[in-house]
Amino acid sequence: MSDLAQWLTGVFGRPPQDLARFTRALTHSSHGGDDYERLEFLGDRVLGLSMAEWLYELFPEDPEGNLSKRFNALVAGPVCAEVARGLGAREHLILGRQARDDGADDSDNVLGDVMESLLGAFYLEAGLDEARAFVRRAWADRVHRNDKAPQHPKSQLQEWAAANNRAQPEYSVTDRSGPQHAPRFTVSVRIGKQLEASASGASKQEAETEAAKAMLERLREEFPAKRKKGRGDGGRVSA
């Protein structure tokens, strides 16, 4: 059995029947030939259905809004990349030389996509029941990490602005650098004319999230939490 087949057997709990499909799931477009993008498309949907069903079962008292917060946090690209790293996918990526030299083997974008493509390949081979069971094993620590539904930083920032009668946050890309397979985006977020923060990320969405986090940290410093007096909150930013 090849090293790849042994690794896949350890990851999925059964030897691969179609090793070529899994090889494709690990192949980046920089390498040439068939790449993982079609399998990624499929795996994204398998992950979405499996996660939505799981959260619906786990949190029967949660309203739709809380379920959506949990879902979005768990299927985000950086989380998929974390799962891929934990499984050892980096060592099996098939990349072009330049992409590897540029660090694509540790890119959240690439690893997140590969995690979804591997799931797509496994679904085609083993079916939905086994794909669902794999998701529950691979994401188990993360789905149980917080009893309270996580609040996305962008949503939290939007709520702060509304609660404090401020203009809604406006995001803009101020810089894009790096190669096509491993880009870096810098995003600035503004609230009105005086509050601004910026941050970078491997995608526009990631950079916006990091910018929102930076803005929330600034707001915590400028509007520290105070004991409530009456109905006002003194501009506090909740943790």
C-alpha cells in the first residue's frame, strides 16, 4: 500500500477504492492537469448539509439565527484548513514548484479547499452516511467548544454601531499582494469619519473579519465597559 493510501486509510477509516480521485483532490491548479476544484465544489455542499443537520440535532433550543452563527463559524475556510492540518494533509499536497516556494502548502485558502475536496472524493466513494460520520469525527472538538453560539466580529461591530447611533461599518480593500494562488488582502473598516481600523488576510472575507476584530479592540480601549446605569450602556462593547 502506498504512503498516500495508508494516510487516507487512517484519515477515513477505510482504504481508498479510487486512489486517482483522492490524488486529484490533493492537486492544486499550479501543478497542471486535473485539480481539486470540482471535488471542492461537491465537498463544500456535503460539509454544509452534514454540519447543518448535526447542529440542528445538537442544539434543539437554538433559533435559526444562532444555528447560522454556529454553522458559519464551523464551515469557514480557516477552520477547514485547521482540520486539514490536523489530519496531515499538508504533507500530501501536490503543488507546482512556484506555489510551494510561495508557501501555498500552508495557505488557509488552499488547505481549506483541499479539505472540502477530500470530503467530496470520500462522499463519491463511500456515500453520505460515511461522509457525515467523518465530519462528526473531524469537527467534534470544534462543534462542542462553545455552548454559546459565537458572534461573528462583523455582526458584533454592526450591532455596536446600531446600538450607539453610529453609521454602519464600511469596508474597503486598500491593498492586494502576493501570487494568484496565495493572495494577501488588506481591508480597512470605517465607522463615520473618525473610527478606522485595518487588517490583512488570505481572502477578502478573512481580511474583513480581522479588520472588524481590530476595530472591536479599538472600541474596547476607547469605550471601556462600565457598570450599567439605568437603561444606557455607556457605549460598551460586549466580549
